[in-house]
Amino acid sequence: MGSRIVSTVGKKTLPLFPQNAAKQKPSRFPRASLASACIVAAWAALAPSPRASAATISWTNVGGDSLWSTATNWSPNGTPSSTSSVVIGNPATIATPSQDNTSTTIANLTIAADSGLAVESGIALTLSNGGYINNDGTITINEGGSNVRTGLGIVGSVELAGTGSIVLNANGNATAAALIFDAGSSNLTQDSGHTISGTGEINVDEFTNNGTVNANSSGNTLLLQTNSQAYVNNGTYQASNGGTLAANSLSNISGGFLTGGTYEVDANSTMNLPNGITGNAATIILNGTNTSFAAISGLATNSGTFKLENAATFKTTGNFTNSGTITLDPSSLNVIGNLTLSSSSILDIGAIGAQAGQFSTVDTTGSAELAGSLEVSLENGFTAQVGDTLTFLTAPGGITGAFATTGPFDVNGYVFDLVGTSTTRSLQVEATPEPSAAGILLLGGLGLLLVKRRCPSRA
């Protein structure tokens, strides 16, 4: 069977068609074989010169054969060209096109919600200079055969907008990768609300992310590869579902500081950024157990937001200073050395119960110097009794200073006092929520019912 670009509405499956492998451009990755490079070497030739004003052409399938190359399937009559603004899936019930035999260059692409486009087996769909993709559906870029690459080509500056997603589906096959590639001085901007996910490669000259890039394919890698420092994250980089997000460069890292954007690593997932991050001025989230983020192993200062959630743990390699926000929900921070909380520091201690392992902890091997705000957050279902003590800070080298907020802390009807010793700080439960009026009435009604059942009337 051959290859295709096929748009997908609902779950329709369309036949494959022979490909034109001569119109392909190579990935720049050294692991690609020479055969792969030759197969796709001509992809850049698809890039047009700056185009005239784009004309809208909409998919109708009036011709009835579901083929992109059938002129009567489009309105107006004809096939898309490098000056065409292609609209697919409006309405979404119309049968969708199959790119039957060749790679294609278009000016713009609009995909409606619940519609889609699949780029398959060695085919390149290229967006020309100054174009845009307005995607509220799903664009899937599938793997090709051995040493065959499939991709979305970017020429010049292209905007990726909408609320939909691009799914890279290489399935871990390095020689059959799905990629977003450079087809000529490429500058891709992903807008807020849009997502790129899966496993494959993003390989353009410049990439600004204002949306989400999510490596969510279990056991596989989503690679952000560039020869420049022109990758900027203003949105979210995420590794989830056992996937790995790897970026060989990121201009958000400068002088050991990570600035701007959000970086989230979920349970059993991995994020690989350039090593040597010692300071955080961005948002870092470790969510769950077995999170791996080697680049921040030497983190020593936080002036941004550092969140540990759902039993996540983080251990420093030395002293740690916080002038930003640390949120533990509930999780554990282990400082191998001394902890310093500055006057602008916020430490948020989360709990789901009063027993060990149910509330957040900060443990140091040295001393702790306190300042800034202490906050308390309780998860739904939290229960405790008066007198329960939650020891959240331990510093065997001694504690100096004090939190600016000393309590009592009233959270959801639970009242905590801040208590401690020379080496610990704890939250002690002083009051629990009063039963609601409805609860009292219900309990009273049940009591009357029991009395009535135990004392039957006498005849």
C-alpha cells in the first residue's frame, strides 16, 4: 500500500494511495540514515516564494470519491495550491479528503472542531511563508515505513492557532519519525489554547510556545531539536503518561536560571532540558511519584513557583533558598543542607489527613531560617481530631526566625495553632468543624426513629 494525507472526521477510514517520495525533505537529526535523508531531500523545494493573497477553497466531496486531487470535490472547482486557504470540516459531516499521491504546499489551513487531518507515510504537508493553521480539530502526523519520514513543513513565519491539537505518532520508531520540520527559514508560533502532543520531533529554526507541548506517549520521546537557542516557552512543557520530553536547547535558561513558562513532570514521566539549572524563576510542577527532571537536580534557589503534588518528592544537593512560592500538596521537600525562607517566601503546606504520610513535610539536614508567609491547604476529605499534631518542618541544626503568619489558621472549619521546638514546627488541631444544621436535624430524626422502633406502642 502507499501513502496519503487524509483528513479525518469522526472515525472514517480511507484507502491508502501511492506516494511521490521524490518530494521530501530530510530531518537534520544525525541518527537518521543516509537513505532517509535522500528520500526526503526535496521537501524544501516545495517551499514557494512569497505568495499572492490567498483564496479560500473548501472541501465538499461533491465528486464523491474522497480524493484531494479531484477538482469537483472543492468549492470553487479546482485543487488547492500554494496560494490556497484550505477549509476542512465545515460542516463536519461531509466526507473528508484523502491526499492521494503527492506532497502538497498550501497557504493556510482551517480545521473545524470534531474534524481532522492525517498526514501519513512519507507525505509532507507544507505551510508557505506567512501562513497560518487555525485548528480546532486534530491533526495527526503518523509514522512512515522504515527510513521514511512524515511531516508538517514550515516555511517562514507560521502561526498555529485554535483550540485543537497536533498529535505526533512516531510510535518510538526513530527511522520512521513524525515531525514538524523546517522547510525554509522556519519560525513557528503556537498560540495559547493549542496543543502539540505524542512522540516524534519538532525541528524548526525558531519555535515559540504559548500553548502546551505534551510528551504523553508511554515509553516514547517527544524531541524538541534545534541548531539555535531560538526555542522559547511561554506556555507549558509537559511530560505525562510515562512519556519523555527532551529539548536540546531552550532560551528560557540563562546563567543557570530557568525563567518563564511552566514545566510539569507527571508520575513515571521524564523531562530532559539542558543541565545546570540552579535557580527557578518559572513554574515547576512535579506531580506524582517517580518523576524525573535531572536538569533541576542542583536547584538551589526558587524565586518563582515550585509545586510538589500527589506524593512527589524532591531532594536538593545542597542549601536551598526560597523567595518565591513552594506548594506541597501533600508532598516532601528534602534539603541536604540549610533552608532559608526570605521575607517574600510563601510556604504552602497541604494535607489530606493528620497521620504520617498524609501531610506535607520539609526536612533539612542542617538549619532553617524562617520568614515570609505560611499557608495551610486541606484536600477534600481531610479529617483530624482535636489535639492531632502535624509536624511539617524538621531542622536538626536548629530553627531561627519566624513566619510572618503565626496563626491560628482556620481552614474549612479546622483551626490550627502553629507550635514547635528548637528543631521543629508543627500544626496542632485546636478545633474541628461544627456539624451543620442539616446534619443535626438528620441525626435527631434518626434518633427519634430508633426510639420509636425500640418502644412500640401498647395496645
